[in-house]
Amino acid sequence: GLETLLGYLVAGSLSFGCTELFFRLLKSAAGPANALLLSEPLLIVASAAAVTVCTLAVCPFEAVRIRSVSSRQSTSEAISALLAEGGVSSFFDGLGPILLKEVPFFVVKFVTFDGLTQRLYASWPEATHALLVPLVGGAVAGIAGALASQPADTLLTMTSIGGAGKGADKGGDKGGAPLAAALARLAGLRSLPSLR
């Protein structure tokens, strides 16, 4: 829906810019020698910080999307329901599960892309490969990121179905209980009474 398009438009606009900004700030703080030596760890920290900013931006859109789909409500009805249930904080109830999915995806994607494109440019210095290198790097990085985030994506789906990220249901739990229950189900602990 529209909320998904807008949410990921915002997140996509922020992700690369924030990663580059944080990476430059970290390299500047580390100094030239350390920046060269610690390039990969600095990129990991920069991309994790960037995806946190992006997730904060996309989380309200995801909350509306999940509510719209699960309750078959329009976007405006979903927004009104979330506000009525828990105020503005309801839009961020799913922040933890979304971070669990997005941080591994973004970090692996950026680190894989950076490392792979450097190696490809070294192997194919010819100008004819200038377009091929980022295309191959992007494709491989996307696959690696998807593989890294798949377990957390499953967890996000389970917590969304179980009620996490939709606001407080009547008598429900907005805290870590849905996430803990989903983790336990993934671990095969379905026999515990509180997790059924």
C-alpha cells in the first residue's frame, strides 16, 4: 500500500546518505592511520547507526501497514486505531523486531558491497567493467543481506502475527513478551503454557 511505498522511500533516501555521513565522521574521529586500519569495523558501526535512523523513520509506516493488513482497515482507520490504543508510542511498538531484521541486512549488505567491489575493481581495472562491478556487487550484497536477515525476518513475521508491533491489545503486552514468545517458538519450546 501507500504506507509501504512512503516508508521505504524515506528509508531508502536515508540509508546510503546516513551510512556515508556516519562513515566519514567515524573516519575523521579515528584519524587517517586508524581509519585505514579499521575501515571495515568503522563501516559496520556506520551502517548499523544508519539503519537505526532508517528504522526509526520507517517504523510508523510499518505499524500502519501491519494494522491495515491484519485488521482490514484503511490507512486512516489504522492510524486512528493506533493513536487511540497507545498514542504516538504505538507507532514504535515494533521497533525491536524490525531492528533485529534490518541491522543484519544493512550491515552485511554494505560490508559485502564495499569489500566485493574493491576486489572486483582490482581484478577488472578496465573501464569497460565500470558498470558491471557495482551491478555484480549490488546483486551479491543483496543476496548476502537477505540471507543474514532471514531468521530475524521470520521472527518479525511471528511477532507481527502474535501481536507485537500492533499496539496494545486489550489486556495485551506491549513489551518483550511477544518477542520472547516468538524466540521460544523458534527454539521449539511450544510446550510452555505461557507460549501457547
